[in-house]
Amino acid sequence: MNPPPKAARILVTGAWIDESLLSPLRDLGYAPRRQSSPFLTEDALISELRGAVAYLHGGEERATPRALRAARETLRVVAFLGVGYENFVDVAAADELGIVVTNTAGAATDSVASFTVGQIINANWRIPQGLGNRVPDWGGPHDLPHELSARRVGIIGLGAIGARIADILTRSFGADVAYFSRTRRHDVEEALGLRFLPLHELAERSDILVVMVPETEKTRSMVDAGVLARMRPGAVVVNTARPAIVDPAALHASMRKGEVHLAVFDGYYGPDCEMGRRLLDDFGDRVLVTGHVASHTQEATARMVRQAVRSIANVLTAGGDEHAVGLARRTRR
């Protein structure tokens, strides 16, 4: 397949991207142009995509069907930086338009896993509540934290990141780890001594429940009232996947009842989610939120950008890439 005209424009979003990593595209004769605005509206994205042959998606904007249709004459590839592209790129619309979508699976596995374990430690020892205290403020023996070796951890989703979290927790801390996943991982079970349990049974035996599945129609609100009602009193929920996996109304009710003591999110419900606001208003010191930063170490972001740059080059010069998702992925098989 012949490449498009040289000096064709490539839209790049994401203020955290190191521009020097884009040099392979320049060496091929393309012209990456960084969008400095951290948030692009749909209309702004349509304007920025005008004439672009590729789109390196590292921002918080949504590549909607309307935006993709407006760019269909020139746009050939959207390279998403990260794994969970489902909320940011309408892959069905891209498939219909013949636009290849890629992601950077595997590039941030260690960063997200390490961050998640850090948040487990943070929550288990209740470190945020103790910050600034010069002496302990324990009210009794039940306020003392537990060692992780005494904790039962349940992991929902045992993909690459979930398996890495399990590896760290079992090998480094001696935690008792079980998991639920739509696909059983017999290899990981054998290597780490994990137990596979149905979701409700996993919740019932977990002191700490880790959410690590992508957001899809099947997983949205997967952690619902039925799951949370099974949690052990004083349990911790750590969600470093997508907030929508945990039903906010069910979580609010569970925290009000004391079933879930602490909830940890990396990335939070949108500003239009009333129950998300109520969680913060009613349980502010028990809901720990970071802004979707787990994958953003310098090393992981460099790996993601390099991988995305290779994917763009592959699609523009050869028509396909091993990291394609959606219809393009199935076509290559």
C-alpha cells in the first residue's frame, strides 16, 4: 500500500507527551502537531482533525462518531495511548469508516500494577487519615491496621495487570489472593496458588476487592448492590480500572451501612453523576480519588508513545498493525 503524501499532518493530544518521541514520524516525512489544549470539545476535535492522516490520542477528549465521520476523507488511524479505549474512541464508527484504531496494551502493566498495590497499602494502613498527625489517634485496638499477609484480597479481572498485581501481592507480601475473571487463568493459578471464585463468593471472602476489568456493556455496574452486600464488614474497594464498573448508588448504600469502609478510585465518575458527588459529600474522608494517573510514569508513557508511533507508521505505510482493535484486529487474524 502506498503511503499518503509526505508532510501529511498527524494530530497529537496529551500535554504529557515528550515530543522527541515523535521523531520517527518526522523521519518518515509526516508532520506531527501537538494540540496544547488539555480538553477538546467535539467541535474543536473536528477542527483539529481536518486534513489529518493520523491521530495520536493522549488526551481526555472523545473521538465520537461525528468527529470521526468529519475526518473520514483523510484519517486512516487513531492510536490510543493506553488500554481502555472504549470510553474515548468509538471503535464501531471507526470500523464503519475504515479507520484503524490501535492501543498500547502491555506498555503500562507494571506502572498500573505498582500504583494499585501502592493504593492497597495506602488504604490498608489508612495512611491518608494519619497524615499530619504527630502522635497516633487510635481509639482502640480495632483502629490498628493489618499486615497484608493477614488480608484476603479478591481481584476482579486477571488480565496482564490483574495477574501482575496478584504476583506482587503473593510473592512480596504473602497475601491470600483469589480472583474472578470471565476467562480462567489456570497458568496463573498454578504459578501463584490463586483460587478462582464466582464473583459473589469472591466478594464474600475479600477484605480488599480490586477492580481491574475494562469498561464494556457487560462490565458496567458489574460491582453492584448484590456484590457489595456480600463484602466483609470494613472492607476496602480499590478501583484502578474505570469508575463505572462500580455502581455509585450501590457503593453509597454499602458505605452508609458500613459494609465498605473505604473506596479508592483512579479516575472518578463524571461531573454529571449525582451519586458520585454524593459519595464525596457524604464520605469524603473515606473516598480516595486520583485523576487517572496510574499509567503515567515517565517510563510507561514513553513506552506507550513509542508503541503508538510504531502503530501509526505501520498503518500509514503498510495498512495494518499488530495492536489494532475492533474490526481491524479481526481482519488481521
